[in-house]
Amino acid sequence: MTDFHFFTVPTATDPGTLNPVYELLDFPIAMGRADDVVLTGPAPEKPLVDGREVTDPRLIKALSVPVELDRAEVLDRSSKLAGVLRAMGVVPESGARLSLAEDVPPLTRALGLLAATRIGLVVDLRAGSGGATPGVGTDGVGAVSAQDTVVLHTIEAEPLESGRASVRVTRSRFEGVGVTIGSETANLDQAMRDSRVEFAAVVPLKPQHTMLLTDDGEIDAQSSLDWYRSEVLSAS
């Protein structure tokens, strides 16, 4: 296992603090590896530009290729999503959990996982967690309140209006995806383009901080680094 770059150095009485996303994204970029392709996805069935389906045959051909995201874009998109979640009132320290519906595209799913880990938000990957009822854990235990239940899922959304001052030109990577917190649902494509939302800084975590809930058990922050390298990123 690769040694971590600890934010707080471990001592005999303190395990120190770290964050796996820092090792996967922030540190390699600082070392000049921003252009490495680390996330890939299949070619889109219906290419979109600014949330609108492309009809020009030449554009369709140009855009109907497998998606490749370099480390710089993955950091940009995941830290922006983390900032969106923060702006929407998600407080990881409260015990909030993120779950992902089965219909969320793989690329968006990966960015969601990285965003959650960046701010220390627990991700529930157990079977059925994407449709879990707020206040009831997928196994009947570990219940969380409605306000602490964060779900990424697909939504029916109209293309964004052009010319809005608060909307960025940058591709959101969350077209057709929403986030529901409690009883409120937001269009993530629009939220990710909103220039008023700040990018989230990486949060120092204790090595034993629970990061992922899986059908095989819990994965802590320190162990999740290997999990991300094998299960999420195309290269790291």
C-alpha cells in the first residue's frame, strides 16, 4: 500500500489525519500529473451539448466516442460537487450518508464517490441503499434522519437556459442527474454550473473514519484508497 501524506503526523497516541482523495487527485496534480486519464466511460447513446441533444450528424459523430477524463477535470468536478452538497446543507459530521441509485451513470457515480470522500461523507453502497426509506437503514439498523439522507439519482430535466449569468460554460458531467436531500430535489446539472458555489477543500480524516458501507462490511478512510484504485479509477 502506498504511504499516505498525512495532514497530521501520527504519534504514539494519535493516528493522525489523511484523505484518500488527496492521494488520488490533489497530490499527483501537484507533482505534475494533471493530464493523466483516470476516469473513462462509454460513448454516450445521445450526445448532449449544454443539456441539449445533438442533431447535427457531424457533431453526433464527433461526440459519439468513449469519454476520458483527466485527473484535473476529475478533481474539478468532484470538488465542485462536494461544494454543491455543502451549499445544500449536507453536514458529514452529523452522520449523513450518500447513496446512489442504480440508474446513475458510471462516470457520474465515480465523481459522486470521490466528492463524498473529499468531505468525509459516508457512502452507503449496500444492495438496495439507493432506494432506502429515510430513517431506516437497509439492514434495519443504523437509521439516519430524512435530512441526513442524500441520494443521487436520474431526473427528468429541461435543458438549461442560455445566457444566465450564474451558469458556467464548463460541462457539468451531471446532466439528467439530481440529488434529493430529505424531501427536496435539486437539478445537479444546474447546480454544478452555478459559479456562486465554491469548490470544497479536502477534509482531513482519521484513518479509521468509516468511508464506505458495503455488503461485505465497512471500509475505513485508510483502506478505501486501494478500493478506489481498483473499483473506481481507470488509472492512478
